[in-house]
Amino acid sequence: MSVSRHRYTVGVDIGGTFTDCVTMDSRGTVTVGKSLSTPDDYSVGALNAVRNAAESLGLADETELLGSTRLFFHACTIGDNALITGSGAVTGLITTKGFADTLRIMRGRFTDGVPESEIFHLATLDKPAPMVPRALIKEVDERVDYKGSVLVRLDPAQVEKAVAELESSGVEAIAVSLIWSVADDRHERAIAEMVAERYPGIFLSLSSEVAPYLGEYERTATTVFNASIGPRISTYVKRLGGRLRETGLDGEPLIMQSYGGVLGVEATARNAIGTIESGPAAGVSGSAWLGHLMDLPDILATDMGGTTFKVSVIRDGAIEMDYKPVLLRHQIYATKIWVESIGAGGGSIAWTDPKTGLLKVGPEGAGAQPGPACYGLGGAEPTVSDADLVLGYLNPDYFLGGRMSLDAEQARCAVEQGVAEPLGLSVEAAAAGIYRIINAHMSDLIRRATVERGYDPRDFTLFAFGGAGPVHAARYAAELGIKQVVVPLTASVHSATGLVSSDIVYQYGKSDRLLVPADRERVNRNFDELARRARADLAAAGFEGDGVRIERSLDMRYRYQVHELNVGMPEGAEPLSEQELEGVYERFDRLYERTYGPGSGYREAGKEIMNFRLTATGMLDKPRLQRYPLSSGDAGGAVTGRRKVCFEEFEEARETPVYGFESLQPGNEIAGPAVIETPVTTILVNPGDRAVMDEYRNIRLLIGS
Amino acid sequence: MDTRIRGIDPVTFEILSHRLHQVTREMGITLERTGGTVNTTQQRDYMASLYRPDGEILCAGATLGQHVACASCAVKSIIKRFPPDEIFEDDVFLLNDPYLAAIHQSDVYVIAPIHHRGRLVAWSATFVHVNDVGAMSPGGDSPDATEIFHEGLRVPGIKLVERGRLRQDVFDTLTNMTRQPGMVGLDFKCEIAANNVAKARLAEMYDHYGPELLESVGNEMIRYTEAILRERIDSFEDGEWTEELALEAQDTWRMKVTLRKRGDRLVFDFTGTDPQAVTGVNLPFHGTAGFCFAAVLTTLVYDLPKNHGVLRPLEVIAPEGTLVNVKYPGPVSMNTTSCGFGIGFLASSVLMQMLGTHERWRDEIVTPNASHRNGKHSGISQYGRYCVFNLAHGAMDGNGARAYRDGIDSGGTYMSCPNAEWFELNFPVLYLFRRHAVDSAGPGRFRGGLAVETAHTPHDAPEGRLGGVAYGVAGLRNSGHGMYGGYPGAPSVIVLREGTRVHEVMGRDRSAVDLDEVGGRERVLPYCNFEFNEGDVLYMRVASGGGYGDPLTREPGRVRADVADGVVSEDAARDIYGVALKPETREVDPDATDALRRRVGHGNGGSVHTRSGMDSHPGTSCPGCGATAAESGPQARVFPPTEAGPLMGDMEGRYLFEKLYCSSCKALIRADMVSEER
């Protein structure tokens, strides 16, 4: 890379409390800036974090840093916050007459996203609150059928009336979702033209653009979510772009999408739904990038924070996607990095059932306030963090690098009263029980993420993120037979790190159900149409020729099924030959049996193609990560002390060496049992395991070696 | 009995019971992803569970408790039929005989032994409702069948897979006897796949933890569920509660249950139920017991591990030769959604009455619902192929009201229904509307959930027509029932409108959402096969939830919100809820509301009924002053059915709406439809 004026790549990730900034220079040196998030105007916090990073780099201010920035990446939670707090735009919906209740009926399916323990409690279960009040849903006479034939023509007068009523009710955004707009979108377009003409200030979201897939409920839900966050997202990204430009950035911010690529300001404004959960998505794409550098193609990216444990799968370098994710208990059609999650974290509460004498952990958590008992903020119920402290895994005087101290007495007291006494156990045994149960829950979730999809967890390397992750990771990994756990150097800012390694990625798709053997011309025509749009968008963003990668895939299933499998195709956009198409069908059969088990496939049922998908990538130069020379294996110099730690292998707590992460040298090896303390987390090295610091200063735990 | 876990450390117990539960969950997901029929892929009309070597339930999956219990019979039946030395590792069995274990032939059980080091340590079993079984009517439910031999293939136990090898000859023989071998093949395959999942996961657990530990975990799970359930039952005062339900179609069939609670046991006694029918609505005994088991699971056991321990404190009495214990070779093909759901309703109703007597359990009440009315079509699709399809409307029933909240609107008896677009893509029909039915929810302080109403017409059917089958809980009381003064929900109906103007209306560029405008000759369908011709419209309204508490005590603001949402009409707001809205603002008029409520409430109106309706509900006590029936000497007043809501018109001439008031405090004790004959 030439040493130009533009020597930094910058990533800014806005979280609930903190805004992280990561900069990487041309040698791959990572510098971190942090600032409080500023909910009134998040762009203020973003620039504060940039300034903080600039200071660490010894630069004058944010203007100097931005003036020497090559690419600026960004992930924001504005859409997530608006949805969670119900503070999105006032949104109206226009739909086909007879189908106004589609969103409320939800196909009768409403337990997605509800914890398993609550699904069977019929006395308390409810549907989520309506996304759009009934008064803001307007029906218009019109009807298209499955072939795209118009059966009832759209009546412009009715549209006019509906829009006028919505406008006078004060809507800021209008979602339009008509039955079978995926077969013919002319009525949706006609409505859009009328709205744009009469009320140019209203944000518009068309189902045929946002989610052009079959299924009116999911398509409508996606379109409404997009409409309700659209005004905010578009205002925000435009304002941020302006402010960055004023402050010296040459170019526009690139905004992270939930599928792990970035888009420019205009494209983001149109597809606001893409920003949902984009911060965590950046983290997973960062894991894929690190895995690529480290030559680890198969990764389980796990994240254990205060309340939630999440796992995503990277297989053969590619991140597993979810095409029908659940958002706030609604199924939507938006491509998103696939995440399995459960309520398990440092704050998960342990409790006993006095009747049965059983010990349970979670899914309820103590939250940030009061938090675990050991935080000393008034929490009295024992949590996983309290157990970790009792067991000696955490250092009460060096939590979060000493930024917070923990109250060991409170932790003991909570575990004793909440678990040990009712079960007649010692405090240590009770804490060990909490620790084992939460680990088992997490390994059960990883099993769900791998084994259930036909993967063998033993083929994967596990990445452990989140404050609580590295305390537990070696145990939940061992339970699954996983051999290596990596705690990346950048674990504390992994979302921001993921940002700087991103590409520009556009996603396209459409539903067109074709029975197999499909008409090849039509298959190629569908892909061509998507590819044309992709090339135009990429060209507008400045990508052509070698810098462009196009990947196509098909959602397929056996006839009459409803769940599809996504089958990849040869890279590129060349028309498919008959032979290649045959190959795709065979790959479906193989993928089906791999996913659901040998003998599950049934070719006699016939197959069908449901959806065409195309991903277009504009490849950006990837930053390098600094590599350090490896020194000798002896880590003795990094020992900062010893303390009593409980391991299930030993009857009693035993004196265990504690290492300071900062003093460890690449190449150092540590034999378990040991504890490594970093400024952001604690890494537990269990008896029989070894820890090694690698050339990137990541800690690798080698399980059972 | 000691309710504490014994002989095993509680941490290990928790970890392993969680794992077992995860295995049944994964089996279910496998069925859902790989099944053929919409019952499996969308409705969660499936079951996946684990059993002990003797066939007792080890760990029940989350869905359809009745099949969890019946599959236990199926496992036992396989054990009986096949000598131990003929049950090999990696065998998979299939059984669907209702006279052995299944409920009707469409319910196909697939069962697999699980071995550890050559020893049989457990069984897994699944059930799915396959798309066709070669019965008289396409899709299985056969209204014209009069004996079991009309109702399709009936397998008493056969090896589908032997030592890991699919017996293709057997597989082909079975699918060959159905109208849609491709889809039924997928249904069988998904069951094999799910049992393979169980085998693989359990093998890993047995290798890791050893058979002794797993066996003691299994023993303890069952023992402690039983102990807690017994303790819970014992915490109620002894008592007796009854309920009745009539299926009304071409004939009327009455079912009756008495729940006797004695100490730590529950006895469901169906004595008094009508003799078995010549139509296939009859249940085998194990089916009846299974539905009772399921009702207990969702009430007293909702938060406990679900296993054989639940069955032990229960007894079911069902006289032979009746609707609830059919004698061979009586027909059964429509039984699950008719008498089966009827029993589900009866059992749940008496349990709810029992819960109402206990402070701790009253909050768990969900008013019972005799839900499920549905249809199937068959014929040539727009793609020129023969097809059979289930309209899957059972996923859109309104659910019962709760003690502290409204019932769930379109919450469903089953999991979910496909999109209208999915139906139209695959089958030659066009939906005219799919919406919440105004005033369908049973009124109450907390109202029931709203039902969905739909209408569809043939579209692009190459032959210009389709076949149809109407089934489910037929009758006028086939919906939610109210409790403590809550009103019943609107009945569910299937109405065929023949020779409508639907094409004409749409030809004028109007959506055909107004049935008066669509017209046609109306025919309310009983259990029957019917022809569905070009220009016909099928209107279906599923069951609604019943209300909880007197609607006159509903917070007026909630009524106003329902009116604003268009789900309660202004007439109903005024006449049933006694809520007056200001004409200009549509806000509640408090003074007019007070006056209205005084006028319509407190036992006014209607005519005094000579009969006390309390005889069928002797356990009911006044929600106002707590007086028992004997003490309060309740007064009955009767009204025409439409007093309970504008959708009750069909009941005119057959039912009266009866309100029971407490003589001492005037509170509404019960509001229900009673047969005019009585």
C-alpha cells in the first residue's frame, strides 16, 4: 500500500453505552478510541470517539484523523433502538382490500422469539403489540393473482383518499404491501407515484422493493419495519455524512448491514431495515476476516455478555446467513447473519426450586441495574458472575482492567443464601453447580447451531467474545470436543474491528417459483435481471471489473414444503448451462441430506426453486493486522500473582498462577491451571489445557493437550 | 411422596434433563423442516418424544400431548408384537392402527429402538398427520365412511427400516396406497429423519454419561413430576365438576364428562356420553385418555418435565361402545378434530372449573374452547396435477380469555397457517379476504380472542371445480365458552355459497369482500363431501375465544379501543358492554355509560327461567360474593341468542342465552347458551 495522505482505516461502532472507534494504519497497527454514546444525536458521540482515537495516535484532533482517513466504516443502533423503544416514525400501511389484518393475524404464529420457558404458559402468553394501529391501515380495491394477472384494477380515487387520510393522521412514513406484488408490482408503483407527487415529504417503503419474496405476512412486516425506522436512519446517515465531510473526510461513511457488508449513504437510506443488528454482524464478519488471516476457515463465533449468549457459524470462510430472521417476534424477509441466542450471561440469575431441590440458571438476568450481587449495586440474587467470583475465576480488584471492583463478600452471600443453603451445599459447590449449568446451556445452544445443521462442532475453532466469554469458553468448548478456543486481541472492540475489514455488499433477490426441471432460459433471465441491477449499483459506487464479485444462489425445497435450503452456484454471472443447472439440483439433494441426516431426502417428491438471490461485492483493500515476532515459550515473566481457584478436576481450591495479558509475549505458553487477566476480560486456562499467545497477540487455548 | 430429587446431584440432573428436552425439540424441528404436508411443516401437528425401554414416557416433546400418550401405547404394542430377538439396532417401525395405539389412520407413528452397546436402552417415537391414507375421501377425513375398512391403510406394526436399511418394498407399498405418494413419502421420510436424530443424540449422551446415570435421571424425572403433580392435586378441596358438549352435524352426538377430584387423584368419567356413531367421529379409548392427559399437561403441569409421571395420578373412565371408546370396527377417520377436540374442551373445562376453586391456580385459567372447524380440497391443480390440500384454518382460532387479560386474537389451536399467497401459488383457489371477524370474540371483563373469517373461490382450476370435505367440531357451541359471566364466542361455521356473483363483482373492479354483494345460495356445511365449482365461494369462520367475567365490568377504555380497532361494533359496545361513546369524539361518555350499565345489568331484562342452569355446574360459586350455588340460589334469566352478540343468529330457534345471577349480590355468575329442548 502506498504511503499516502490517506493512511487510516476507521471503524466506528455505536453501542448502547459506549461508542467504539478502531483505527488501523497501513502497517496494521490497531488503535482504539472510546466515548460515551450520545442518544440525542449519535453523530456527536461518533466524532468524540474519533477524537479520542486521534489523541491516542498523537494527532491534533479528529479533523486531522479524518483528513488522513482512507475509508470510514460505521455501524449504528439507531434503528434497533427506535424499534425496541417503539419510537419509530408514525407509520401508515396501504394494503389490498380484505387483508388489513394480515399483520395482526401473523399467520397465527406468534411464539417466535419467546423464551421456551414461557411458550407453554398459556395464562400469560400474548401476541406482540400491533405494529401499526388498525386506524392507520388503509385498504384499497385491487387484486393481482399468482401469475401476475390483474383481476381487480387499482382505483386511484381510493388511493388518493387513503393517502390523504393517513397524511392528516400525521404519518411520517407509508408502507405499501399488496397481495402478489411479487408477481406484478404495478399497483404498488402506481401508489408510490401518487404519494411521491402529493406528499414528497413522506418516507415510502414498497414491499416489492424491500422484500420481494412470496408470503404476504412476512413481506408486509418487513416493509412496515423498514418504513418505521426509515425516516430516522436516512436523516441520521445523511447528517453524519455531512458532518464527517465538514470535518475533513474525503468520501462518505460506509454503513454496516445486518448481512455483514457495508453500503453507502443513499442505499442505506432506502433499505433501513439492513442496519438492524448490524453492530453484532460486524463482529461476526470481523471473525471471518481474522479467521482468514489465521488460516482458520471454520469458526464458531460466540459472544457471552451480561444477559445473552450468541453464536454464529462461519463455514469454509463463509458466514451462514438467515434469510427469514425473527425481529421483535415477527418473521421478516431480510438477509441477516444467522445468530442463535439464549438468555445466558454473566448476569443470569441462579435460583432453586424449593419443592424439587433443583438448581436452575436463567433465563432471567439481573440486567445492568442492579446487576450481579458482586457489583455492590443492591443486587441480592446470585448470578453467574457471582459464581465466577466465588470460584476465584474473577479478580475482585482487577475487573475490567481495574475500572471496577467487585464485592466478593456480597457474591458469597448471594450464592450462599440463594443456592447453597436451600440445596445443602457448600458455597463453592453451589457456585460450581451454577458454572456447570450455564456452560451446559451454552454448549446445548452451540450443539443446536452446529449438529442440527449437519455440522460437527469438532471441526470448528471457537472464538470467544464478550466480557464473560473467556471465563467459560474452554468449558463449553470441551463439552463439544472442540480443540481450540481463540480469544482475539481485539475482543473488546470486535464489532469496530469487523467494520474496518468489510466490503461493499449489495443483496438482491426475487421470488419466482419454478418446478424442477426448471426452464433454463427463465432461470438465466431472472439472474440476469438481478445482475444488471447489481452492476449498475456497483458502478455507481465506483466498482468495476476485477474489484467486483458476484455470487448467485437459489432457495430450493421439495414440492409443497415451506422451508427452503439455500444452494450456492458457481461464482460469477455467466448464464448457466443445462449441466450446471443439473449440478445445482444434485447439490440440493446433498445439502438436504447433510443438513437433515442420511436418508432424509426424497427425490420422488419433486423439487422446486422458490427464490433467486444474488450478492454483489465491491471489494475493498483489506487492512493488515500487525504481526509480532514469536519469542520463547516461557511466560514466567508475566506472572502477576497467585490466588486460590476452584476447578472441577480438584477436590479443593488451589493456588493458581495469574498472568497479566499485557506482559505476555507472542510465543509464550502457559500450562493450565492458570488465569490470564486482560483489561477487558479474564481467560481461564483449565487443568490439562494450554494457552499460547500467537503472532497477532491473540490467546489460543488448546483444549486437552 | 417426596418431591425432592434423590440419589443424583441436582446439577447433573438439570444438565441432563435439559439435554433430553433439547433432543425432543430437535426431533420436532427436523419434522417441521423436512415434512411434506402443511400439518407438519406449518401447523406443528406433530409429536416427537422419548420413551423408556418398557414404553413409558421418558421425555415428552412440546406438541400434542394426546399423541405423546398414544405413542406410548404404540411403543408397547411394538414390544408386544415383535419378540426381543427380532428388534435390531437401527430398526424403524411404523404403526397407524387406531385399534392399537393411533387415534385415526392419518396419524402415522414411527418408532425406533435405541441401543447402547447392544442393549435396548430407550425408544424414540414421532407422529405426523400424513396428507392421505387412501381412505374414501381424499385427505383421510371421510364423512361417508361407516366402518374402519373404509378409512384407508391400517398398519398394526411393520418394519420400515431394518438394521439401518430402508425397506424400499414396504415403503413403496405404503405410499402406493395413497393418493399423493410423493408427499406421503416426504411425511414418512421426515419421521425416519427425526428418529435418526434421537438415536444419534442419545448415543452421544449414553457414551458420555453411561446408561446407569441416564436411567437414574429418567427415574427421578418421572418420580418427581408425579410427586409434584400429586401434591398440586391434593392442594385442592375434593370436588366434582361436569361439562357437556354436543357435536351437531347430520346428527347430534352428546358427550359428557365428570371430573372427580379425590385426594391426590383425578378421575375423568365420561359416563353418560352417547353410544358410538355410524360416522367416523368415534375415539378409541387411548385417544380419549390421551386428550385428558394433554389437558392436564397444559394446566397443572405447564412448568414441569412432561413424562409418564403425569399419567399416574389420572384415571379415565369411558364406557365401551360409546363415542369415547369405540368398538371394532366402528369408523374413526374424523375423530381427532371432532370428538377428540370435544374431549379436549370437556377435560379443559372441568379442569378450569377446578382451578377456579383455588386462589393460587385461579390466575392460570384460560376459558375453554371447543375449537376447530376446517376443510380440505382435492382435484386437479393449475399445474395439471392431482392434489389434496388442507386449508389449515385451525391456526387462526381465537383463544380463551384469561383471568387477567384478553384471549389471544387468532392465536390458533395449531401453530400457524401458510400465507394466502402460498395457497394460491400451489392450489387453484383465490382468497377474497382473510380478516378478523367483527364481534366474534366472546364478551367479558376480559374478552376472548377474535376469530378469523375467510372466503375463497376456485381460480384457474382446469376442471372448473374441486372436491371438498368439511370436518372439525361441528355445531353451534363449537367455539369458546365463557366463565364467571363471560359470554361465549361466536360459533365457527363453514358456509358454501353456490353460484355467486364473485366474478361479476371483480369484473367491475371491486374487491369481493362483501358477502351480501357476492350473493349465491347459502348452505351451512355439516360433516360432508361437497363440490366446489367455479363461481362458488366457501366462507369459513373459525372458533373465537370465550370471555372471562361480566362484560359490564370491562374497563370502558378497552371497549372504546376495540371499537376504534373495528373489532367490536358500536352496537355491541352499547348493548353488551354498556359503553356509550360520544358521537363526535368517539371517546367514552362516563355518565351515559354508568346509566347504561345500571339499566342493562343486575339481573334486569329477559324472562325468568324456571330451570336452574346450575345443575350442570354444581361447583360454580358466585364471583361477586363467593356464595356457592346452594347458598346463592341463583336466578336464571333467558334471552334470545343474539343478546350474546350479533353473530349468534344461527342459534335462533335451537338455543337460548341464559344468564345466572346471584340472588344475594346480583352478580352475573354464568352466561351460556342452553338448548331450547331442555
